[in-house]
Amino acid sequence: MHKMTRKPTHPGELIREEYMKAMNLTVTSLAASLGVSRKTLSAIINERAGVTPDMALRLSRAFSSTPELWLNMQRGYDLWVAENKHTDWQKVKPVYVPKTASREARP
């Protein structure tokens, strides 16, 4: 598995920089277009909250993209943060290793 060293872009940054600034949209106007509260959108674009499946559907319709784009960006960001900011997961011991996987791993 390839470890990404650079922190991925949070979807909120993309919304803020590539859509809102480029289209001269305010938080209030975009929130109204998306059918969400200003507070909800503000949390996402300020990277304090993530994109949910519901929000991904709303963004995909608003910006003619796909919900997968938004969810994959959020997933990549969340995984990077979990791997690089938290270390408790490294204490987990393998519970089960399939024989086929262990044979394939041997030289």
C-alpha cells in the first residue's frame, strides 16, 4: 500500500476555493441553493465537518459532479488524518491471517 505523505485536500477547501470564490458565491447563497443551513455549510468549508452522503448528493447536483467525487475526497482526507494524527490503531494485533495471504507474502 502506498502511503500518502501530503495531507489530502478537504472537500470544504475545494468548495470554498474552486466553486465559491470562482462563482462569487456567499455561504448564505450556496447554503440556500443546497437546501442546508448556513451553519452546516460553514462547518464544511471551514473544515470543521465532513461531507456526508446526503451532502455529497446535494453538491453533485449543484456542481454537476458525482457524489463519489465528494465522498472519495472525504474518505481520503479522513483516512490520512486517522493514520497520521492518531496512533492507537497501531497497537492492534492481527486476529486472523488467511493462509493464502501468508503464502503470497513469502518470497
